[in-house]
Amino acid sequence: MQPGMAQARLRIKETLDARPELTVILGASGGQSSRLRARFLSQDGDSISIQLTAALGQNLLVSIAGEIETASGRQPLLGKYRVSSCKIAGIGKYQAELAPEPAAGESAQPSSPADDETDHYQTLQVSRQADTDTIRRVFHILAQRYHPDNRETGNQEKFRQVVDAHAVLCDPEKRAAHDVFLAGEDKGRFKIFDSLENSEGVQAEIRKREGILRLLYGKRLTDPHKPAMRAREFTEMLACPLEHLEFALWMLREQRLIIRSDNNHFEITWQGVQAFEVEQGDYAKKSLIALPAPAQ
């Protein structure tokens, strides 16, 4: 089978197998070591069925965050669940049945993500995969920098923002809800076309390249130890089919603005960083003019 045909079949299979992803939080730390990726399978009343790559003990209490398919479309899901059963569903796969765990004096209705539109990871300039210890360490540094009592760099508004970010990202359930909210926001934030009809022509190709560089620049900035992104992530974030991004990816590679690894992951190069920052130069100058003066 030709490589191109094999890749096309793989993409089709991934599309057919795609289901809403959930995050299963096992511990109170909320860090990556206490999180598992799961796939939503079905819902029966308030109970849900999920598939994951690790077994869950019966009666184990876990927190669930993500989105599920309903008759009215995808809906956010957040709450505590008790494992009713967990059985092997294939090689390295397990299917778990979860029942909602009502909070004392509260109903078992799933919570909704906060209405706050702030990206708390961006506020602290940390990766979305950062563990709790890293978040706390960065918070303490920024809190000292922006504390109103700091005569040189104090900024009350920025201080409030880092405090709010710390409060959300250090709480496992609030952080999971924020992750779900950001996932939905990303689809609109990085979307480069309103329709496929507008994805053709010279200007469209320029926007595609700008969108890819923007994503890789942000990934390199916030997650320097894991700066690579999959091609599939571009299609999800930019809301553009991979086939329509092939030319833009080729152009960026030829200019040495990005590099591609053997496993179809992409990274921005120093030339790419430089090119992106040059393009953002005018915006940066305007932002610098608007910076508040240090507190006296």
C-alpha cells in the first residue's frame, strides 16, 4: 500500500473513531500524574460509560471534566463520579461505568465552566500541562512582582489576575472546568476562515501560514520542553482540513520557519520565531504605549 493511501485511511479511521475526550482526575493535586485521558462512550440517565487505558477500582471516587454528546450537541461535563464497574475492553483498554456522586446538600447536576474569559495559563505564562508545584512557584514570583506594595513594579490589576489564576489552576475541579472552557474558546480564537469557500487564494494561504506560526510560537513559549504539535492539532485549532494546510506546511518548511519530525510533529525554528515577531512588531509597539506607569 502506498504511504499516501495509508495515511489517508488512518485519518479516516481516526475521524470515524473520534469521540469527545474527558479528563479523569484521580487525586487532589490535579497534576498530570493524577490525570487520565478517557473517551466518552454513552450516557444512561445521569450515569456515563467511558473508555480509558487504565483500570479503575470499584467504588473509586473520581472527578470528570470534558464534553459529551447530547441530543442538542456537545455539552460540558464536570463533577464527581463513583466507579460502578470497570472491565477489560481490549488490549490495553478498559470500559468503566460511572455514577454521579451528589455533593452534600447539592444536586448531582454537572457544573458549567466559569464565565470568565481569561486564559489563566497565559496570565501565569505556563504550559497547560504544568504541574501544581510549577504553577505555585511561578505565582509566588509574579505575586511579588505585581504586589501593590512593590514601588517599582507593583500593579494592582495584574496582581489580581495572577491571584485569580493561581486560585483556579491549583484547584483540580476548577482547573478541569477551565481546560474545557479553553478548549472551546480555542476553536473560535484560532479559526482562520468562516467557511471553506474562503479558504482558497493567495490571501487565504497567507492566513494559513500565519495561523500555523501563531500556534507553534505559543506552544514554544509556554511549553519549551515539549514545543512540537501534531498536524491533526492544526486542523482542530484552525478549523481547516489537513489537506488544505499541506501547501502552507510545505512553504513554511521550505523557508525553514518550521521543522517536521519523523512522527509528523512540527516545531517552530528560531527563524520562525523571528519572522512571527517581526509580523507582530506594530502590535507590540501599540501595546507598549498602552502599558500603565509603575505605581508611585
